[in-house]
Amino acid sequence: MWPLVVLLLLASASCGSAQLILNKTKPVEYTNCNKTVVIPCFVSNVEATTLDDLYLNWKFGNENVLTFVGSQRTSTTGNNFSSASIVPEALLEGTASLKLDKSDAVPGNYTCEVTELSREGEAIIELKYRVVNWFSPNENILIIIFPMLAILLFWGQFGVVSKYLFLFLYMF
């Protein structure tokens, strides 16, 4: 009986994984300088050869961001995420990344759910907004000090020149 169980386990192992394996991704950051935001989602063991076998759902909390139904070749976006898009052909290579305009991107946790026939997998990716200063604190100080110094030197120069100009005019 044990040889039969071992044989069944080995046979099922060669049939492929029962789950899709999604790569873990570090939190994604975007700044005020970004026009678009790409939230990555990569599946490492996609075996589908046509889009008919694939289904993709992106969520933000309980709200649908984008749903792609491969058999129908249609994408539907959520009400608050009108700019959401994917590249359907890239799904066959394991890339299910979501592209959003900055105006639609909301910081928080996004869930990427990929289904291939009877196999499925999901990954949660955090999107963060990062405030970026144009200048460091030291540069900010210099930006303030140099114009003030230029004004002081101008008035100092004006005082010296006007003194000698007054003396020159007084002599003649």
C-alpha cells in the first residue's frame, strides 16, 4: 500500500504546482514627480499558452481596481480607478503589473489575484507616497543667505561709491 501512496505523490508532483507562485515585491513608492505609477506583480510558474485560461483581478481593500477576463479579452476598471491598465499579452509571460495615473493612485495595500484554470495565487503590494524636497536643509540655508549677502554687498558698494562720487563732485 505504501508504494502506491508514494507513486501517487510523485505523479502529482510532476503535474505542476496546485498554486501559482507570485514573487514578493518590496513596497512601491511614488512622488509628486511621477505621472504614472506601476505596481508590479510577477507570476513565476504560468503554464497557460493562451489568454483564454487566465483571469486577473486587482483590488484596493475591498474595491475592484481592474478585472481582466482572458476568455473574453475584456478589462473592467473600478469607479475610482479609471486609468487602470495592464498589458494582457504580458500575462502569458507572468507579468500582471498594474499601471495607474498618479491622480488615481491611492497609498495603501493593493492585491493582485491571478487565476490560471484551476490554479490561483495572490500577492499584496504596498503603495507609498513619499514627499521629496527639492533641496537639502543645507542648500535651503544657502539659498536664503546668498541673496541677503548680495543685497548687503550691493548697499555697501553703493555707500562707498556714493562717498567718493560726492567727494569728486565737491572738488569741482
